Amino acid sequence: MSGRLLRCELVRFAYTPHGVFGRLVLPDFECFTVERPWEGNAPRVSCIPEGIYALEPSRFHRGGYDCYEVVGVPGRSMIKVHRGNTMHDLLGCIAPGQGLGYVRGCWAVTRSKVAFESFMAAMAGQSGQLIVKPYLPEYP
């Protein structure tokens, strides 16, 4: 492992009342993500603001497994990247998935456990820099 931070981009493409959906992109890995809708950055109920944050190895105590934590979000703490399919599985956190779909009557990411395990392998225990931004199409 090198001392460099691993660059991770979360590019959001859908801001809906059913969740905020995006693509998490690392050098050797990509997946979809789901978050809760924007609620003024309120802890446990809102997605985080767009910006640049630290991404540190952590523990998801509710689930009993290793994960990553987004660090440095103003007014927030305990923002984890962990398994989940819908915004209802999250308390202000981020869940990865291999696809998009519909789970338990809600818009969702699918195959979250597989995507999460691949994300953890891609991170390889390294600290990262998470860049959260909206999708902006490039026009010629």
C-alpha cells in the first residue's frame, strides 16, 4: 500500500424523493449508489453536501462488519459506506449496488452485498479522498 490517498468520485445523477442515486468511481471499480434525499444536511436523514471529504477505514457497528466512513462533513459524523438497497436502509449514509432496480416497493440499488465487498477490495484498507459532485454532461 502506498501513502497516497485513493481518489473516489461519487457522481450523483438523480435527486428524487425516492433517493439520491449516483455512480461511485475508483481507479479499478465502479458501482451505483443510493443515499437519502437532501434535507439540508440534517444528521441521519439527509445525503451529504457536494464537496471533498476524507474516506477512512471504519466499522459499521449496527451491521458488525468493516466499512468506510466519510470524514469532514460539516455538522455531521458517523457517515458510513455500508450495505443497503434503499434509502430506508440508511441513516444519512451511502450504500453501493451493482445495478438499479426496485426492492420492497422502493427505488433501489441491487446486489449491494456484492458491490460492497468489491468496493472494500478496491479500497484495500487505504484511506481515500471522496469527491461528491453532480453529473454535468459535457457538450461539444
